[in-house]
Amino acid sequence: MPGFGTTLPRIGRGARRLSVTGAVIALAVAALLGGADLIADRAAAVPPPPPAPITPVAVAQVVPQAGYQVTRRFIGQVEAPGRIDLGFELGGRIVEILAQEGDRVRAGAPLARLDTAALEAQRAGLRGEHAALAADAELARLTQARNDQLARGGFRSESARDDARLAVARFTARMASLDAQIAGVDIQIGKSTIAAPFDAVVGSRVVDPGQNIGAGAPVLRLFEQAAPQLRVGLPVGLASRLAPGGVVPVDIDGQRLDGRVLRLRADLDPVTRTRGIVVALPEDARLAFGQTGSLLLEEVVAEPGFWAPVAALREGSRGSWTVLAIAGGPAGETVAPAAVEVIHMAGDRVFLRGALADGARFVARAPARVAPGQAVAARAE
């Protein structure tokens, strides 16, 4: 039967294909299982990774405070106890200036002079006129004496005696007038020299020799040579805490000085609405008048919180601040963020307010960045 003989070879070829496919699949499965066993063996041969190292950190404890103390600075200016713009009472030409800027002068020391040639000539003329009157007065007195003698002998009338007596009085009065004029010229010559009214330091020289100036025009500025002072304006409440004689700290260009309160003004500055206070500084302080200084006053702010190092702060989300609190657990000590609010900063410390309990520990400093949840080894700060 030809049809049956033709079908048998087709069935044989399909069976051979199936057997080849099965063998390939079996080989693939065997290779896969063998590779998995090889990977497992190699994984078993690799040692497990060591545990993560524990980071040592310095910790601090929360010590609640009822408030904090803040140092307030009030800016003022160093000034001399006395300052004067010195000038001549009379106008004229300056012939000599005897002190220069920065010189220290004693009270009464001459500082500048005006040209007095015209005044001296006037005084010489008045003295000459005075001498002539003195001669006339002497002649009048001699005449009066002779008339008195002749009148007693009946050789002179009473009117002649009166004329001689009144002539003496007239010359005496004119001499007195000349004496007053000479004294006035002497006063003007004296005022042509200005002298230091007190022990002083010359601050500035306004004019030069040879210059003509009017009466009262400033020539030299003098600062009294005494302990410098600091003038400061304070709020009324703070000023009322101070009293004359009290000692207050002063800072001038980083130099700390002990000042002594001299006086407080009774009124308020109309512009700043502050009360003026004058503080005496040490005499040996090397300060320049006009220098800026600060009066330091301590003030307690009643705000509860605790102190922490600046290094303990961590930046949180949306501009907030956190610290890393120490938390204990089965695996040891770890850290967790705790939100805080910065109230005040003073140097390398900050005054914080947060939800940390009294005595709670937090990371004050760490040698490297510590992440929340990381195991740490805490040590006292």
C-alpha cells in the first residue's frame, strides 16, 4: 500500500526533530544549574562584609536656662573735658605763632602775638605828653607857692592865688587822664598776646603768621590736657540704672577700659530721644579726641532655652535648624534630628529653644558628617 509506506518516513523525521530539541533543552538546563551551583559556591567562598564603623562624636547635655545675658553696645565719641577755639580780642596782623598742632602747653604760656608797633608808638606819645604835663604841673605848683608867699606880704591878690591853685588841679587832672589812656594802651598791648587758659594740647592752627584777622576770629583750637571722656546716648531705661561714680566697661578699637560715670544729662536729645551720659576714661589711655568708642552694658533677656555650640547646628528643611539627639537602642547609640529655634548667637555659642528634655544629649561636634540613624560612640564634650 503505497500511501501507508509514504507516511512512515514523515513520522520518523518529526520524532528525530523532537529528540534533538529535547536534548538541547536538557543541555541548557544542565548548564544553567551548573552555573548557579558555581555562583553559589563562589559566593559561599567570599567572607561577609565587616560591620559599619561606629563614629565617635562629642556630645553635650541640655541644661535649661531661664534666659540669657546679652552685651549691648552703645556708640559714643571720645572728647576732651574742655575745648576752646582761641582768638584775639582785637584785630590786627599776626606776627608770631608760638605753638604748633599737637604741642602740649601749660596754663599761661603765650601762644600767638599780634603786631603792636602802632600801640607802642601811641603809648610813647602819651607818655611824652604826660611828661610835659608833669612839667607844667610842677611849674604851677611853684607859682602857687610863690603867690602864697607874696599874698601873705600883701603883694599878690587872692585871684592870683586861685589861678595858680586851679592850674595845678587842671594839670593834675590832665595827667590822670593820660595815665588812664596809657593804661588802656598797655591793656591792648597785653591782649595782643593770647595765652593758654589751662594745660592743653593744641588741636589745630587756623591761621598763619602775617595774616590779618578780625577780633574774635579763631587762631588755635585747644583741648584740655586731662582725662579724656566718652559721651554716649542711652535709652532712658538703661540710663536710669547708672549713677555718677559707677564703673562701666568701655571698648575702644578692641581696647577694654574701665570708665567712671561722671554725669547724666537731665534732658533727652530731641533727635535721638536718648539721654546723654559722660564717662571719664583713664588718663594714661592713648586715645585721640573724636575717636569712636562703645559703652558695654549687660542686659538679661527672659527667654527660656539652652546653650549649644554653633557646630551642633544642622540645616533642616525650609530654612529650619536641627541638632542630632543621641538615642539608645538594641544596636547601641544612634542619632536622630531634633528641631530647634535659634534665639541668640554669642561667639561660638548659640542659645536655642526646642523640644529636647532636660539632660538630653546631642551631638556637639563630630569629626565627619553624621547621618540620622547612624551608630555613634558618644563621649563628653
